[in-house]
Amino acid sequence: MEEKRSNSAGGVGGMVLCALIGFVGALVVGWVIFPKLLYSEKTQPIRFSHTVHAQLGIECEQCHHLGPDGRFAGLPTTESCAECHGDETGDKSPNGKEIDKFVKDYVKTGAQVPWLVYQYQPDNVFFSHAAHKGFECTKCHPDVAKMDNPPAYYENRLSGYSKDTMKMWQCERCHASMGTSNACYVCHK
């Protein structure tokens, strides 16, 4: 009888060990492997330094414009960047090399830079920056004015959206804290 008890105690210990190994394995798959499969890492076509431009006193709104309905109207065009960066510099510093790459690949060819947009919203979301006037940009966006290199861009392989796209729960939390309506029609078409 005692022999059976020791076998059953060993069986329970073995089951606990297997469950623990399974749990740790599931965590590794969920936290490490699945995100690497779900997201592809991309880099911006040009290493753009927001820091250099911010130090020159260039405000966000000089390059990032809003449409008439308050919607984000896009990134700066090649033509607007070429107003300052129209010629190759021959400068061998990292910034000089990027400016020369920009001039060679985009200004001289007339092509638009295919910037990767970190917070592009789905088509069923209407977000008006005009309605959020008065908020600091960094309330929702990373403080890129302090970034000499753009952050990595992680694209969801299934949806095509950036990992950094603003999530609905973030908007709802802010609306609730401000006493603003969270009704569906406020943000969704």
C-alpha cells in the first residue's frame, strides 16, 4: 500500500512539472515567438532626424498638415523637403549621407518618399486633430523631437497596420478621463 502512495505522489509531482513546463512554454511562445511571427520589422527609407529639425526651430505643423476637416493630411512631400534639401551636400557625416540619398533617390527622380506611418488609423475611424487642438502632440505620439533616429516600424503581417497604431482602449481611457463621450459615432463612421 505504501508503495502505491509513493508512485501516486511521484505521478502528481510529474504532472505538476509537466504543467509548469507547458505554462512556461506557452509564455515563451506568446511573448517571444508569436510577436516575431506576427510583426515584420521595417525601417524608414531615409534616416530622418527630427532632433536636427526641432533644434532649428521647425514646428511639427510646418511639415505635418491637417486637411480642411481636421484630419491628418499626410507627411511632407518631396517638394516641400527639397525647399531646403534640393542639392547633394557631399557631406560624409550620417546626416549628410542621408540628405544626399534623399536628393539622389527622390528629388532628382521626382518620386515621393514612401514613409511608413506609425499611427495610421483604419478606414472606419474618423480622427480629427482639430478636435484635439490644445493637446500636446506627445499625449498620443512618441516624442520624436528627441529622436535622432526613427524608431523601428513593426507592421502587422495580417492587418498591414503598425504595431503603434493608436488602440481604441487608449482613446476610450482619455475620453473617460476628460468627460468626453465614448459613443461609437464620436470616432467611427
